[in-house]
Amino acid sequence: LRTMVVAHPSILGYSVDANLLPTLRFLQEELGLSDGDLRERVVKQSSLLTYSLAKRYRPRLAACRAAGVDERVVLSRIAQSNERFYRSIGVPLPSAPLSA
């Protein structure tokens, strides 16, 4: 926990019910992470908790599914810019602006 807070102090200000739990549920339910996988990934890459479900995770997961790309690419490339991410999976950048 200390490592996560030092790396991303903004996590302390996140609502557990409105931000953290929905993100953790999404990672488990939509990407099929087990409790152990989820714990390991969040400890290694605490920034996973800082990205928006609506603006980052959900659009990218939908793009991966539409393109037939492994859904876990969302996790491994979460820090990439939108342009780079969509190009990497061979999908045009959506016309509606997305937040980085």
C-alpha cells in the first residue's frame, strides 16, 4: 500500500465506492482477472487504479473486442496515448475525442 501511495498519492483522494471498487470489479469481471492476478498487477502497476473506466478502460476494451484482439492488451498498453494504442491494435482512433 505504501508503494502505491508514494507512486500515486492521488489514490488517497479517490472514492472507494465511486472509483476504486468499480475499477477493481471491471478488471476482474471484464478482463477475467483472478483475485491473485488482480492483486499482483495492482501492486506492480498501481497506476491501473488511476485510469478512467469511461474514458480509458471501456472504450479500449470495446475496440479490442471489435478488432478481435486479446482483451488483456488493455492492461499491457494502458499507459499508451490513445493514438498509439488504437494504432497498435489496428483500429482507427475514434472520431469522438477521448481523454488521455
